[in-house]
Amino acid sequence: MGAAQSINIYAGQTILVGTADFSAPDGNDMVQISINLTSPWALQNVAEPVKIQAYSSVPPASNPAPGQFNTYKGTSLTVNVPNANFYGIHLDVTKEISCN
């Protein structure tokens, strides 16, 4: 990845829940990923709602298993990760809805 860029993040493949902003690599070849959830979306209250996997050469041929992501697992919406050509991002998100 050479330049800063932004992508949309979807839940269930079709529901827009926010964006992920990627910085250009810094002097240490690290990229900052900032995840911005659109209200009323929020992270679920679980141990590791944010999971990121970096892929250096090719993206996975099919949907990867988020439980096997190991570049980053945690609760932060802004993280620094090694520069890579592709990233998988999995979020456990929720939104409150009225039952009236």
C-alpha cells in the first residue's frame, strides 16, 4: 500500500456501518488504520470486537475465518499495523433499536 485511502465497511455484506481510513506507510513501514463507525453503530461489548489480518502478496481466495486473524485483535478503532497489500477487517458491531 503506497498512498492513503478510505474504504466503506459493511455488515452482512450490504449494510453500511462506517469507513476505514488507511494512512500511507510511515518511515517504519507501518500503516495506521482508523475505523469510523456511523451512528447508531457501535462495537459489541466483547473481548476482541476488532480483528485485522494483513496479507502481503494476495488476498484470500475465499472468506477468511476472523478467529484466525492475528495482525491485530482488540478493542481499539485506531491501530498501527505492518504495511501490506491487502487487509481483512472483521468487526463485531451492534446497534440499538426501538421496540415500540
